[in-house]
Amino acid sequence: MQKIPLNLAGADMVLARDVFRNDSPAGIPICGKGTTLTEGLIARLAHLGVQSVYVEGHPVQQEGDRSLAEQLADLDLRFHKVGENRYNQLLLEVYRRHITAMMEGDGGRTEE
């Protein structure tokens, strides 16, 4: 899942969260999670003042974003001193699956 400015959203991207007016989840959603964006829908959201949306996967590379390989290498580096502890290894695997799922587009769901 990735939060992107609405002006970077494109047709065929899928919303990963409900969209609310003014990014405030206090009211009724104006567009639901799982909705596939179209150019017309993006224009309507812009007209309603929506600034950003959460989309599935990681479709937009923004300045400062790191690749999946870079994130996993950093994670391995952070856990390298506790490699012998099985609980830390389990935790490392949970983080690896979560990061991979977020970058690959299934919204953070992992298969058990």
C-alpha cells in the first residue's frame, strides 16, 4: 500500500483504503476501498478537494523511496546481531513478509 498525491494517481490503480473528504475519516466515505480508479473518478475526487489516496502496491516511485531489495537488506542488517535467537528470527520473517506484501500490491496481507 502506498499513499500518493492525487495528481500522481492513474487509471487502473486500486484504492487500498476508503477515501474521505479532506482526508478526515469522520464522515461517510466518498469512495470505497477496492475501487479501481478511472480518469473520471480521479477528476471528481480532485473536484471534491481530495489531496491524496492510498493505493494497492507501490505503483509510484517517488524521490527518496527505496526498492524492495534495499528495504530487505536494511532489515537483515538490523537483525544480524540477533541471528541466533529464534524469536527474533520469527519477528524478522514477519517483517520480511509484511514489507514484501506492501511493495508487491496485496495491501499487506500475508499467506499463513
